[in-house]
Amino acid sequence: MATDFPAEISALRTTYASIREVSDLDTLRSELGELNAQAASPDLWDDPEHAQTVTSRLSTVQAELDRIEKMGHRIDDLEVLVELAESEDDEDTRQETERELLAVRKQLEELEVRTLLSGEYDQREAIVTIRSEAGGVDAADFAEMLMRMYLRWAERRGYKSEVYDTSYAEEAGIKSATFKVAAPYAYGTLSVEQGTHRLVRISPFDNQGRRQTSFAGVEVLPVVAETDHVDVPENDVRVDVYRSSGPGGQSVNTTDSAVRLTHLPTGIVVTCQNEKSQLQNKAAAMRVLQAKLLEKARKDRQAELDALKGDDSGSWGNQMRSYVLHPYQMVKDLRTNHEVGNTTSVFDGEIDAFLESGIRWRKQGERAEA
């Protein structure tokens, strides 16, 4: 059946118009002007932290504007290509138009999903923690597989990642790991991954080749900004130093460079051992601790609101995805029912479809609740 190009382009323009409306381009342009003025100030770098905040936000806003405006130009170009294909009545040109239509539609869908990230911290970078749960050595191996999956996802998108801490299990895999994904909207995007992940497979660690079910937990936090005012008095934190463990380069395993921070009022414990110096590890651990305290404050506020509403529903994040490698191959999100059969590609970081369906599912829930 031949593609109805005029109808397709009309649908693209309708979606694009709603994206422009939701994105509030006038506000973005106004903010861009203010940021450019601050960036041009001769005393900007007198305060390096503030300067980094300004330049980072400037880059984010500029990229967001460019992304939206270039999308409009691409739809215009597609319409010209359609006219050319119809006037020449050429099969090669028609196939090229089909390919471009699919590419534009996919990019527009990604842009539409981005507009759904309107939460308080959605624009932030993300701190991800993965922990092995029930399942012994298989769970530790599964936790490491998930860590690689997210780091590969970040790498595929050109996002910078930084591993803060890795606690290795004795036989294989990891007990836990914490890393940062440094990209705009990383928190809003990855926050739908929070919860319990389940792996079903023939265990490579079982001599009898039995099927094993194992679990790993994923926690996603927003990176703390200087405007968050997360107060952490020095007297509230116990600092312990110890020797790093596991694989490492020069200085690792030879000096007491690893740092453990214990927040005494809450009992929250954070460790960092992947930096070269004790000072660097302490700074990285403090960033993670602040993020955890920020999230705790948010959850406390939400619990108060839920109590007022009489909300006794469970967390949406628990038991959120199954990865089945035996007796068949399938990865399925238990909330959205999105599933794929290519488990290898998923573990290699191809999780965009899961992220997009999760974001849409969460937004529908928010609208229904409102």
C-alpha cells in the first residue's frame, strides 16, 4: 500500500506544533538572552562554580532551541523531497523519501518524549546505583550486566559517565556500583528505570545447569545543584577511610584512599573508591550523599501529601522488568507491557524504546491522578 505522504506530513506538523507550544520557545529564548549576557560578563569566572552553572545551562538551553527549530526545518525539507519524488515519479527517490519519513518520525517521537519530562528535577544529570539482591552469585553477575547496559546506553548517546564506586562480589559480578550520567535530562529519562529488575536464565555458575531467577535493584537520583541548599553539617557526617578493593590502576589497593561517609541523623552510608586520591573520593561521596538527602526530603514531602490524600498505593518502581534468557528470549517491562526478543541488544544498551514507553506510562499516570 502506497504511503499517503501529504497525510503523514500533516500529522508530523500537528505533533511538531504541540511540541513547540509545550516547550514555550519564547521563554527559552528569553532565558538564552539572559544567560548570554551573564556569560559575557568580564567577572564571570571570579566565581568558578557559578560560572560553570551558567555555561552549562547556556549550552543546554541553546541545544534545546536548536533541536526544536531544526526539527521544523527537517519537516520542511521532507515536504520538498515528497514534491520531488512525485514530480519525477522515480522509485529511488520515493524510497529515499520513505526512509527520511521514518527517520523524521522517530526523531519527532524522541522530541515529544522529551517534552514529557517536566518534573522538578527532570532536567538534572543522574546518579545511578545498582545493587545485587536475591539470587547469590547470579544476582551479582546480573547487577554487573545492568551496570554495563546503562553505561553502554550513555556511551551510544555520547553522554559522559563517571563511576564513583564499585563493590565487587567474591566469585563474580558486583555487590553494588554507583555512577553518574552527565547529560541534560538524564535523571528524568533514567528515573523510569528505578525499581527491581529480574533475570531468568540457565545459571553459568551452576554445575547442574539449572534455571536460576535472580534480582537486582536500580536507584536513580538527581545530581544536586547549588540552588538546592542541601545542608550537611560537618558534625553530622562520620568519615572513614580504608584501602580500595577490586581492579584498579596505580595507587589503588596501596593507600587508604577509599572513603566511607555515614550520615548520622539518617544512617545513610555512601562509599567512593574509584578516584585516585582520598580528597577526590570524599568530594564524590559527598555529592552522592547530598543527592540521597535531596531525594529523601522529596520522598518525605510526597509521603506527607499521600497521607493527606489517603494514598496507600505501592511504589510503581518495584518489579518493573523481566529479562528472560531461558526457555525463550525476551525482555518485558511489567508496567507498560513493552517487550523485545533481542536480549543481546538490550544488554548492549539499546533501551531507548523501554525508556520512552516508561516515560509515557508515567505521564499518563500523573494525568490520571491529577
